[in-house]
Amino acid sequence: MNIHPRAGEPLVPEPGNKANELLADSSMRSMGGASREFQSTGIITRVAGAVWRHLWLAAAVAAGITILATGIVLSLGERYTATALLVVDQRDLRLLGLETPTPTAALPSVDSEVEIMKSASIAQEVAARLNLAQDPKFMASGDAGGGSLSHTVSNGISSVGSLLQSIFGTSDKDPLSRGNNQDGRGRSRVDPNAIAAQALQKITAVRRRGLTNVIAIDVTAESATEAARLANAYADTYIDGQINARLESAERAEVALSKRVSELGEALRRSETQIKAFALAQASQPADDSNRREIDRLQGSIASVMREASASTARLKELDELTASRNYASLSQALSIPEMALLDEQRRALEQRLQRPAEGDNRSADLRQRLELLNSQLQTLTNQRVEPIRRQADANNERLASLRRELEQVVQKSDLSTDISVQLFRLQQEAASTRQLYQEYLGRLKALAQQRNIASSDVHVVAPASAPPVKSFPPRTILVLLGGFAGLAIGIGAAYARDTYPRNIKYPAELEDITDVRNVGTVPDIRKSARHGRIVSPEDQILDQPTSEYSEAIRRLRISLDLLEGSGFGSRSIVVTSAHSAEGKSTIALSLGRAAAEAGLKVILLDCNLRDPSLHTRLGLENHDGLVQLLLSPSSIPEHYVIASDPRSTCSVITSGEIGEIVPDRVLESPRFNKLVRELGTKFDLVILDAPAAGAAADPLILAQHTDTVLFVARAGRASPQSVQEAIQQMRGVKGSRIVTALNFGMPSLDISVGMFRRDTH
């Protein structure tokens, strides 16, 4: 019982035989694993073969892309990134003191601060503060410090935008044109600070550091000092804006509180006036002279103290207003403090330097500290002079209140009726309530005036930006390496695409699968190479380089033809053809003849390509008399008359001869041609016929009738599967099974391994 199938046939177990079924399952699993391994190996083989066949294309594409990437990287301008770090403070400054602080309300939102910093208004304030509208880098198409490539792209986009605006009109959603007036010619005017702000936003990144309360402001510029200056200016502008917002809020609150204090003071005065009038009216009623004299004395004291209190209150109000408005010049005159005027001049100079810093001035933090110190000194001087006046005013008010209480007590000692007592008590209660509110709001106003001078921001600079010592962009080495890898990948892809599309035959396995004909050899792609100062053609390598890869492949091809099954002595006559021209069939025919001659065989080559003969040119022979004259001459010409010798080997050659206007089919269909081939077969060990391409003429079909074997040559990467299949089918109709193929310009090292692997999988 034979359980071994023939090579190439699937393993089918006999029904009911468990041994055969187990063996079949094992074989199928082995073939499945081998198939997967072959698929992966096949992909690598195809890619390597494609690169080998189109090496110049892959190298040119890879080199071009690498050079282009290197040029682009070298053209990129250097950039430096400076970072300013800010921290969000957790304190809750409630200037009005109207709300009770709670832990949740005291936590400012870091993300909200980041979004506010990213706003266009902050960028415009920075642009105005640094006068960036006068900097050409920030006004060139709104791209500050852009490299040549990005600058060109931006200009192109701006040009397209201008064209669209000219066709469809300016959009209302354009942030640069919204709200802008037009000049006398109808053209819209764009705020230069808005353009500079857009450029600044492009090079500025504001982000939160993880889940911390730290905010990083990154600014990228061409200069390290410029990047640090912009980052610090961005932080200072935002902090100053927050402080100004708090001061404006405090001023509005102060105005509201001052108005309320004035209203309560007026109401208190009215209440006290009513009590005074009522007390005087009732004090005139008693007849007791002692009470009368006491009342007159108290009334005189009250009038005197009231004048002093009014004067001190008016002066204190004037000083508070000057202090709230920071009018230290007027305060200096009012309080007679010359030193305060000098400090005020220094304060104003520092404020101007902070608002418009000089070019390259990075001492904003120091200037702000000096400004805070001056403000503290001015506030201290003011408090030193105002506090005695405030204490005197408070003392006058307390003395006035004491005299009024004493007057009320004298009046109450008088014999008053019940109605009068009730009315006096009501007036006293109203005055007490009004006085309590007045004192409460006055205390808030004083606290607000003090806090206004120490207003601070929720965000503080913890690490000012400094000039970075190392550029942040571009990382030239990394970019060049990436460009090289990208060029290599694209070059391999281009070679594979060029090799794959159109889908031509590239491997022996493909040739066998398409033609269903045995492939007896693969001839490598060996280009002409220089040897000892002269060009060595492939057919000359058989003689000059007998150990070369090409020579070994030709010898393997000859031996495979000698060992063909079906004839007891191998192939005695061979016709060499191909589907199309320029596939190397003439080169293989000549190389095959020389290899056989070097092996000691008597070989003769016939140039049967009467349409485009080439053997005489390759061998440097005359072509006056040849195959045409031998077959069509009216008089019989001896064979030896037209047989020439290969100048470099023992091969005999019959050239095509001059055909003139003779149709090639007439020559090859001549009755004398069959006789000629038989006679040459008896005199020579091997007869090789170089035929034209089967896809261009019917000559190979005629020649195949007179030979033992047809050697069909297909060029790897150029032979079309359809044309090769059609030509083989035509040959099979004439010659039957004595047709073999050879793959020219192949990769034998890879193809042999794949072929061995394919044999192992069967």
C-alpha cells in the first residue's frame, strides 16, 4: 500500500485508513506552517528583488529626498524658547468685606487664568506695552520671527485670502477688520497692535503645569534675549492688568461707600439737629434757673465743639480724597511735606518705565519692587501726618457726643410729660441707629483706603524668564536622520511600486505558475563591467570570467538542457526565443553555445532572426553570405562555404546573410531548411537556433518543428504574464511538452532559496 503521493499532488487519504488520515493531517499542518513562513519570506524576497532591479531608482529617490530634507532643515531659522513661571495664589482678597470667606470660594481657577492669558486682549496690551507695531518682524503678514518656509506659506495664504476678499468682499467675521473705520479712499484701516498681537500669539504658548497651580508662559523667538523679554512682558502685563482691575474695582467701591457715608452723615446730622431742637424747646419750659443756666452752658459748648469737629472732618475728608486718588503732590502741599513731593516724582518715573520699558530692559521685577517700596514710604508719610488729624476729629466727635448726652440728661431731669419722653426716646433711637451705620460704613471706607494701596494679583511670578543658552528649534541632527530614513523608505517604496506595477514576471516560481512549464535556469542580472580597461559583455564572461555568477548560471542552464527527460541523450537542437525583443535571448544563445564549446562539444549557432540579425555584429563577422543564400541560392552552395568560426571560441556560426526583399517565412519554410538542420545535427553535438520574438513573428513556430527543444527566455521585471502565456500556448500547440523556460535578469541567490523552500513544502 503506497501512501506517498507524487511530488506536487495533494495528500488524499484512503477512506477508512486511520494511518493515512493521521499522516494527512500532519502533512497539512506542516504545509500550513510552511506556507505562512513562505509568505513572509516571499514578501521580503519580492521587496529585495524590486530594490535590486531598480537600485538606481531607489538610490536616486532616497538621495533626492534626503538632500531636500537636509536643505529644508538647514534653511530653518534657529529658535529659542524662554519660559516664565507664575503661581496662582490661594488668598481671597475681599476688599469690601461684605462676604464671609469660605474654603471653596477662596480657590481661584487655574484653567480660567490660563484662558484669560491666551485672550487677544492680553496680547494687544503686551504689543502696545512693548511697541511691537514698530517691529517689522511682528508686522510682516502677522508672522513674528517666522522661518523662510513658514513665511512663504503664510504669504501664500494671505494672497489667497486677499483674492477671495476682492471677489466676495471682506467678511464681518475677520477679527482684523471688525469695527475698523475706513480711510478717505474706502480702504479699511487695521489696528497695527492687532496685527502684532496675532503674531505674538503665534509664538506664545500658555499652559498649566500638570495639576499644579503653576502656569508656564513659553515664548519662542529668533533671539534668546528677545524670547525672555517677551515672556516677562507677557507675565508683567497680565499681573499689572489684574492689579489695575482690582484698583478700578476698589475705586468704584470707594465711590459707592463715600456716597453712602455722606448720606448717613447727613442723616445723622439731621437726627442730632432734631434732638437738639427738641431739647431746646423742652429746656425753655422749666422755671428752675439752675437748669436754665446749665442748658445754656451746654448749648454754647456744643456749638463751639461742633465748629471744631466740622473743620477737622472737612480737612480729613479732603486728605482722604487726595490719598485715595494718590495725588501725593497735593498732599505734600496740604501737609507741608517736601519729601513727599520728591518721592512722588520718583514714583511717576518708575510707573512710566514699567508702562513703556526701554529696548533690552529686563529689570521689570526690580522696578516693580522699587515702586512698591516708594508707595509704602508715601503711605507711611501720609499716615504719620493724617493720623493726628484723624484722632483730633475723633476726639471732637466724642466730646460733641458727650456734651449732647449731658444735655439730654439735664433735659430728662426736667419734669416732662409721658408723650414728650416717648418722642425724645424715639429721636434718640433713630440717631443711635444712624450713628451706628455711619461708623460702620466709615470703618469700611478707611479699610478700603488702606487695602487699595496694597492691592495685589492672584497670580505672582515665581521664576522670571531668562535667556535660554540652547536653541529649542530645529533639532537638525534628528530631522536630517528622519529625512534620511524617510528617503530610504520612499526609495524602497518607489522601487517596489515601479517593479510591481505593471505586474510583470520577476521570479522563477511566477514564471512556472503562469506558463505551467518547467523553468530550467535563472540567469542573473549582470551589467557590463570594466575589466583591464575594456568593457566585458555578458557573453564574454563565459571566457574571461569563468567563475562569475553569470558563467555558473549559463553552465547550470546547459546541464539542465542536457539532462532533459524524454530523450536518451538530451537536447541536440534548441531554438531560443522570447515573447518580445530585448529580453536577452541572443545573448543567452551565444553564451550557451560558448559554454558548451568550453565543455568540449561541437556547437554551431544559426542566426535565424532574419528580421533583426545580431550574431554577426556581436562576433564581428561578415554577413554577405549566410543562411538565406544557403537555402535560396539556385545553385547548390556547400555548407562549409557559409559556416564561420567564433573568433573567441570553437563555436561554428552561420549568420543570417543578406535577406534583401525576401520574406523571412519563405526562407524558413524552405524544404532545404529541415534537411539542413538534420545534417547539422549529425555533424555537431549541439545546434542552437537564435529565433526572433514569438510575439512579433511566426518564425519561432516554424523553427520549433525542426528542433528537439524550445528554450523560452523571459526577462524578469519586463516580461508580461499575458504575452508569455499566449506565446507558450502557441508553442505548445506545435512542440508539445519539449518546451522549457529560463528567467533572464533574475536574482539567483534569492530565487534559489525560494525554490528550495517551495520544494520543501510539497
